Amino acid sequence: MPLPDMVNHLEHLLCVHTEQEKLIQNVLPGVHLYPLVLDTENGLWVLRVQFEPGVTLPKHFHTGIVHLYTLSGCWHYIEYPEDKQVAGSYLFEPGGSIHTFHTPQSNEGLTDTFMVVNGANINFDENGNFVNIMDAGWIEQVMLAAAEAQDITPHYIKPKAHYDFSGG
């Protein structure tokens, strides 16, 4: 079998060096991030996120799978307080998971994570009432607003499709 024709020719690698980028702070209170990939059309969000001690995100339902790797610090789900995620922990979450992310107030410093999320988080309040949908598009809007307020031009991979009819 011959080598196939190249489908996606790249003039350069699509790479984000977070150490060379500016951290976008307080995208949500106590939540800082480096956007890596935001694919609003396919519902994929890849982020490096740093959480301050004491951050609790809304309870949420995942419509797709999540891969979450902890680089440093500690966090857990309120529903699973004994299952602490620390540096070197990898967590796989199947679609349909429901939980509440939390970083303990006793943490010394930021909790640094890398996540690949497919789909959306459907967020709920403490009483189980719908709050909002957090997906790649929502994250991009909120992140861009925070970046603009901090005079940061984020550098991330943004797949773009050109919709048209096929030939013929």
C-alpha cells in the first residue's frame, strides 16, 4: 500500500507553549486558564486550568467524556471527598457523570490541571435548578471577555470549517 496523499498539510505544527503565553486570570472567580483548543462546532475544549484554593464549581452533568490530568495541587468532587486527585492523577469521566468540582481551602498554592472535554457541562444550583450550559462556545466567550479586560490576546487552536456544497 502506498503512502496516502496528505489530507491536512501544515506549514507549521499547531502547538501552544503555555509557558510562553499569558495566563488569563479569573475567567471565573479563582479560575485561571490557558486555552489550548476550542472547537465550538464539534464541542471539544482542551484547557490548562489553574484553580485557587477554595474554588467550588457548580454541580454539573457531562454530556460527553472528560480526560482530566492533575499537574499539581489537589482537588476532589464534593460527592467523592475521599477520592482526592493530586499531582500525577489521571481521571476518566464517562458521559452522564454528575458531580461538583472543589479545591480544598487548605491547599497551598494553585491546583494545575489539563483537561480534554467533549460536549458540555449542564450546570445546576444547590437546589438542582438549571443554571447554564458550559460548552466550548461559552468558554470561548467568557475567556475572550476576561482576556480583553486584561489586555491579553490569547493564542489557541481554533478549528474552522468552511461549509459549502460538495462538488458536482
